[in-house]
Amino acid sequence: MHVLQLGPYPPPEGGINRNILAIRADLAAAGHETSVIATSRSTRVAEERGVFHPRSPFALIRLLTSIRRDVTHLHIGGNVNARVLGLAFVSAFFSRGPSVLTLHSGGYPQTKEGRSARRRSVRGIIFRMFDRVIVVNEQLREVFLNYGVDPARVSVILPYVNELPDPSAEIPEDLLDLVKKSGPFLLTVGLLEPEYDLAMQIDVMESVVNEYPNAGLMIVGSGSLEAELRDHIASKPYSGNILLAGDVPHAVTLRLIEMADILLRTTRFDGDAISVREALFLGTAVIATNNGMRPQGVTLIPIGDGRELASAIGSIAKTPRSKRRPEKNDRSNIKAVIDVYRDLIPDRS
């Protein structure tokens, strides 16, 4: 079996491309062939067998018409704009066999497009071109049923792997230095974009540092607000307590999540964040804005509420808890995706 996946390819790291990589790894481990077409610009492109970085829509179509495969699997996020719809159309139209779509954003049902989903719509027509649709929660499944997708063709599969950190993954010295001197050690993993409300986290550190002078905040990720956030941090008298780490390999990020006292997820728009799931699996406390779909065990705060964020940090910091390390990885979600492929091509699996 040869599976071609389309979606963002790291760096930068993100939930969607980690799902792509996990599927690719498990397929390869089972002896199957895999290819990937990057649909967004990677910050660093390295030569890698079976990974393609087309520079134009025409180059992407050439790849779709030339790569021989059994299944085509497109991964998209929550911003399903005209460009993404076009990508979905050409992916299904040029699939040359069974096609699969995964919409990764659990927040899509709250968008204007999700709330107005109709069978007789351009989106409905395009989404019904796929042989199977994978979604990340039941609310999103209902949206695709409203688009007219056959219920038997919609699967709810969570897009993450519960994975133990690799102890051999070396943490850069500047990052490790902040970890060692911080108490509590606060960690954020995401994009440097407006919807992550990172300026609020930086501002809240004033009251946190007043109560805990050694508190440290590390922000992992990249994005359009990098320069603005660096300036914002530099303007604070407690700037030494905050580190903008930039892109960090996922193996290192997992080690940081395990070492953190608290993972912060203060988004203004969010679905089922993989970093939240990873933290809970590793026993790290999580504070996240309430989006109506956070998993059990997360401390919830209202969106944009810095006072509640500071209070939650203080409450957790006052009651340290011991972490129980899981015994093994859990890759059942990836197995479920591969089972979808087998259902589509049972004679070649």
C-alpha cells in the first residue's frame, strides 16, 4: 500500500504535521510506502525521500497526477478559506483512487461556515468528493453530516499520539538553563499568532513573579508576532524570567512538557490541542481557556482573563503534585487511521 499525504510539513512544528509524521512512521514500520506533499511553506527545506515541496499550484497538480499511490489523504486546519477549498477540490479530483480528508480543527463548528453548513453549498459538494472524512470530535461530525456526507463515511479519530519523551533528545543549553532556575516552570507550545493571546501571558507574569520571583515562562513556537513579542518581553522589568524559544524539535518539546510544572494554552480560538493531550498524558498540569471541548483534568479559565490566569497559576503552584510516568506509548489513534486506509483498499492492505 502506498499512501500520499498532503498537509503542512515541519518546521515549524504543529499538531497537524505531527499527525502526518506519526501516520508516515507507522505505515513505514508496517512495510508500506508513503509520500508527503507539503501544502504550506516550511521554514527549512531539507532533501528527504518521498517529501515534496511544490512552489506553485501547478507544481502541486503535477505531483498529484504523477505520483502513483493507493490512497490520497489531505490534512487541513480550521481556516477553510477559498485557497483551502481549492486544495481540497484538486486533491479529491486528482486522487486517482480512494481519497481521505481530515479536518483537524475542533473549533470549526463554532465558525460562521460551520454553523451554516448545508448540503447544497460549494463546501458540501467538495467535501462529498472524498471517500472518507476524519474529524476530531462529535460536533465536527455533525457539521459534515449537515454538508451531506454519508454518516458511514465520517469517522471520529483524535489526531494525537500519547508518546513518552526520548531521554536522548538533547535540550539546548539556554532552554535548559531557564528550566533549572525556574520555580514554577511555565511552558507554552503553539504559534506566535494573535489567537494564542501570548501578550496576556507575558503581562500576567508580573503578578506571578511578584509571588514567585523564580517563576519562568518559556514560549515555544514561531509566527508573525515574533518581533512584536520580543519587544514586549524586553519592555518588562522581569524580562529575564521569560524566554521566547522559537521552533523546537518535537522530541525536545516533549521533554520540556514533561519537565514543566504547568502548560499554558490561552487561545482565543482553539480546538482539541495536541500539546494539552501530551501534557495530560505526562502528568503535567494544564491551564487552558474554556472552549467547550477541553479534556477532563484541565484547569479552565475564561478567554482573555489575565486575572483568572494568574490565580490559576498561583493555585497550582501552591500545591505541587508528583507525576506518574506512563509505562508505554499509545498509538491507537494512528492505527485507527491506517484501518481507514485498509477499509478503502482491502485487497491491497
